[in-house]
Amino acid sequence: MISVHSLTDPVAAKQVIAPVLQHLRQPEYFETALPLYRRLQFGRFLESSHLFTNRTLDRTTNAGAPSNPEDSPWFYAFVDRGCRPETEVWLFGSWEVEARSPSSLSSTNNDQPNGSSPPSSPHAKQIQSLLLALTRTIKSVPTPPSIHPSASILTAQTQLASPPSTPSLPDPNTMLWGAIHARTLPHLQALKLLATHLLPITPNHTFLFPLETLPPPTPLPPNLRWGRPRPEHFPLIRSRTGIARQDFTLARLPGLAVFPADEEDAAPVAWAFVGLDGSLTTLHAEESHRRLGLGRALSAKLFREEMGRFWEEGVERVAHGNVMVGNEASAAMCARLGGREGEWVYWVMVDLGGW
């Protein structure tokens, strides 16, 4: 049985989210569940924002964790269909932290970049039943219009199309799921839910950055200065990334940028943001300003100064970021920043059309 909890009303949303965060704070879940945990912390809940779960939430006390037993598969999913073409689903399932037997290692190790091994969890059938029930429940909820203007979606798709093609609005029967764990991917594949013709399966390294291990702030060269990205910079920022992030979202993300020191109205030469899931995102330095350490300086400053909304008393202060496998320069930067590599995650397009 999948329950659906609206997050539109701030008071009701807090009652829903508090026991979930309390549950996921447990050490065995926290780091693996971090993308979903931070997404729930971030807020920006719209009329289309919901929490889906197969657990019964104790909404009578902020200290009470969900009351179901832990020995059967369970999940939480943040779902917002109104934000497409951006990420619509953030998911954490209990199977993502199952003890890994020698047989289960083959399904999620780093020799399987496309997650092609069959799922080997002892609860595989139950997990797939849950994921199928989740997709069917999502489909049963009326799909709202996107919060983003059609014109801005089409413009972004035109900028990102390679080779150039005629842009079209996202199909309501497809949806983008983000930071999907390597132990969940094979189950989605087994259910034939992935629209790989729309988005190829590409693994991303996860790097974890404990705040106390970050290096001290790095001063900028004298010809550069710190600043913040402004709306007039968003077309440039969007043109430098393959992520279909919209201006509405960029305007609400904590961000930092580096500008020429002697030009008042100059465009930024480097920038980075804290994403809706609390991750380092859209990190970029223009070609003319690479190999100056700007990526490392931006990341460290962003983590130290722009993530205060996420820190909680008694909870480890850890940031995270994702780097596409094969991007060795970014992976090396994360390592120099003190990042500890975790497991692979994926952004996948899920097709609801057949269900």
C-alpha cells in the first residue's frame, strides 16, 4: 500500500517530513539517503509536491520514526511532477543499504557502468513490486502543468540539443528520477521502466565532503573578485551545462560566482550552486580561467558559507556532489577538496506510458 502525503501546506508538510528525517538520520541510512534528505530539507514545496512511501508515518510527534518493521523493503520518494523538465523524483529505498554479500556485489560494482547485472537482493521481487506500485501510484495522480513557461523549456532544449533538433515539450508519460542508487537501477531495468532512448544510462561518482575536513579558504587572484550570479547571467550559465535547469530554479539556489575585478558589469568567469538536493551543482569555469584553482575555491566557499540551512544539532555536517564517470578533472578536484568517494548514482528517464 503506497500512501501519498501532500507537502503544499507548510504546517502539514513539517508534520510529514519530521519523522522521515528522524528516521533517515540513523547512521546506517544517512549518507546513502543524503540526496533525498537534503531535498526534503531544502523545501521549495509547490502544489504538486508530495511524499510517497509504503510506511505508516507517526505524525503525532517530531521524535517518532515510522512505526513499520525494518525487515521488509521500504522506501520514501519526494515527487514533484510540476517541475519538469527538471528532476521530478528523489528516492531512497532500504535495500540501498543492505549488507552486500559476494553475490550481490556483482550487481552494483564499478565494473557495471550501465547497471546491466540482474538484481540479486534477497527481496528482489518485493522491491520490484514496490517500485511498480510507486510508478502506478504516481501515474494515478493528475499530472499538473509545469511551473516553468513553455517558452523557457523550449529555449533550454534548443541550447542543449546536439546535434540541433526541433525542441518539444516534455512528454507527461516520462519523468526524470535523480540520484538513483546503483542498487535500485537494476530493479528499474528489470521492470523495463527506463526510456534509455531519451536519456542514456550514465553513472556518476558520489563524493562526500565532511565540513571539518574542507581545506581553508583560498584567496582569489587580485584580478578576480567574488560575487553572486544574477538573472542576467542565467542564459550564459544554462548554455554551459547539459542540465535542463530553469531560471525559476536558478534564482532560488544558493550560488557563488567569480568576476573580473575591474569590470563592474562583466559576466562571471566561474560559478557554482547548491542544488535542490544540497549537492554541488553547475560548477563551471570558463576556458580562459581554468587551471587557476577556481573550482576548488568555489566549492569550498560554497560548502562553508551557503549550506547553513542544512546543518542540524547533533547531525554530521556533510556536503556532497556528483561527478559523471569519465570526468577525471572534476573527480580529481573533488579528491583534492577532501571528498570521500561513495557509490554510483544515476539520472534516469522513467516511462509511465506502459503502466
